[in-house]
Amino acid sequence: MRGRSAAGGSRQSLSARAREAVRQRIVDRRYPMGSRLVEREVAEELRMSRVPVREALRALVSEGLLELLPHSGVRVRSLERADVRYLYEVWEPLAVQASRLAARRVASVAGEPRGVEALRALLARAEQAAAVGQGEREVAAHTAFHEEVVALAGNPLLVRTMEQLSWQLQLLFGMREEPAHMRAQHAEMLRHIAAGDEEAAAAATFLHVRDSRAVALHSLFGDDLYTKK
């Protein structure tokens, strides 16, 4: 029984590694949107057997990064206008509430929670990446910043919901450059969270997400940045 359990654990570990590797290739666009992924070819590229790769591809379908083809196989999901709208409709209230709760938690404890320093470190990492033109590292740091705000909020349900969105958000963020004013908005969010000001943190986050949505629609579909949709 122990041998079977170990084998099962090993297969799960391989599946997790395959899922992470394919995820990263999608996010950094080595697997472009709309491209078909062939299980055998992915397994060869990752130097794995087909079983963990098959499990990884199925998991990524459930995460929304891949979609099933009509007859067989999968392809990288192409984001349509409706997909972007749906994503922001879910992320906006989540992000605003997370900032509000994070600020509330900061205000309720003695001393500064460790999560605030983590937020500062992530913004510093993003600025360093932006300064040398490393867009992928900047996107990863900004996504992690939003995840850390959720973690600081201290609500496990928010954490689980964010986990379902984070890779789709990172994919979306990677399709456009982060304007300087949006990097400044992250700093503004952090300032209000660190001060324990719930409503100011919520308002800054609301503005940031709305601007993020406008930039995404402009980058993907050419929408006017100043047109409300």
C-alpha cells in the first residue's frame, strides 16, 4: 500500500510540475493565444510521460487558460471582449474589498503586519523590472502584489477566489504594458493600506482596476481609453 501511495504522490508531483511549466509558457506567450497544444509534443518538450501532461492540460482547462477543441485536444484560450468584461466584473469587487479588509486588519493590530513589508518588496521588485525592461518579471510582481493584498485581508474565501483568477489576470496583464500612472496607483494603494485607511484604500483600488480594464481593452481591441464601456 505504501508503494502505491508513493507512486500516486510522485505522479501528482509530476502533474503539478507539468501544469506549472505549461502555465508559464502560456503566460509568457511561448504558447500563443489560439495555438493548439498536442499532448505528445508537450510531453516531449517537458521530457515527461504523457500521463502527467494529460492531467496538467485538463487542470488548465478548468483554470480557464486552455479550452477543449470540438473533436479532440486543447488550445490556448483566446481572450474575447466578453472574457475581459467577465474577468473584471469579478476581480473589481474582490480587489476593492480585499484592500478594504487589508487596511482594516492593519488598523486593528499593534505594529505593522509582515504583509505590508511584503507589499513594499513586491512593488520594489516591479519597479526594478520595469527600469530594465523586464516586462514578464514586472507582471509577475504586480500580480503577486494583488495576491498579497488578498492574503493580508485575512479572508480564506477571498484567497481561494483569487487563486482561481490569478493566472488569467497574469495572462491579461502580460498583453499590455503597465503605464506609469498605474504603477503609481499601486503605491497609492499601499500607502492607504499601510495607514489603515479602509475607504481610501478601497477608492484607490477601484480607480486602479477601472484604469486597468480600460488599458486592457485598448491594448487588445483598440478601444478608446476614455470611452466608458
